[in-house]
Amino acid sequence: MIFNKKIIASAVIALAVCTGAYAGQKVAINTTEGRIVIELDEQKAPKTCANFLNYAKEGFYNNTIFHRVIPGFMIQGGGFTASMQQKKTHAPIPLEAKNGLKNNVGTVAMARTNDPNSATSQFFINVKDNDFLNASASNDGYAVFGHVISGMDTVRKIVRQPTTSKGFHDDVPVRPIEIKSVEILK
């Protein structure tokens, strides 16, 4: 029996993809509303992924909240406690927004200030395609570093929560949406 080399190569690649051989690191965000599993893209956003994983390993995200929830836009968390106290972070990281990844529905990106190189611990999950957040010749953009592979139902549940203003912060869920833990999966 003679096998076509192209067919064998295609089968090997398909098997590798199906078994996750080419998949990035997976991380579970365990919240009071359910579990969100994200897959990181360490090849396209190595510094951003290393930063996120470092905070996760330290337990930094445990007992923080999704403090900014905007329907038709995104949910943001990873920096505040339920009492809206901002946690002390490490130094900011350089922006990796020009990596080819887009702020599409289900992608995870780093939050930052007007300074492009100001991202620390806070991240957001896009609930729609947010093209205006993508890097371009005239826009620094926001660095996408992963995407949700399980738990978009939890993301949708979070984004439907009623919000209010607390101090200087708008779009804060009335009932705190806690990140109980961020777990690096094996």
C-alpha cells in the first residue's frame, strides 16, 4: 500500500491541532458567576502573557472583581477589591498591540491608561468586535493576548448585570462580580 506524503502530513498536523499540541497555555478565571477558560497566545504577545501569568501565579487576581462592565463593549477586571480599593501592581509592561491579534468578541486584552506602555494587571474581555481598539498607523491600540475557549455564557451573564457609579468609577456592577481565583491549567 502506497501512502501519499501530503495526506500523511495533513493527518499529522490535524492530529496535533486536535490534541492541543499547538495550543497556548490555558487559564481558568473562576468567578462568582461561573468559570471562564482562556487560551493565551504566548507567541504573538509574549511579554503580555508572561505578565498575566506572573500575576496569576502570585495569586494577585484572587478576590478581585470585574469592576467595569459595559454591555455591547467589554467586561474589565483584575485590579480592584470589592470595596473598590486598587491593588498595588508591578511596573507597567510595553505595549504589544501590533501583534496581528484583533479585539474581537471573546478576546482578552490588557487595559491601560492613555500612556500606551501603562498596562499592569487589569484585563478585559471583549463582548463584541471592537475594531476601534485595534492597533493601526494612527492608533496605539490595546494588546490582545488570548481568547475565551470556554465560558462565554459566564461572560454574557456578567455583562448583563446592573451597574452603578461608585466614587470616581462608572459602570461598576451593583453586586460585586468576584474573581475568586485565576488558575493556570496543566
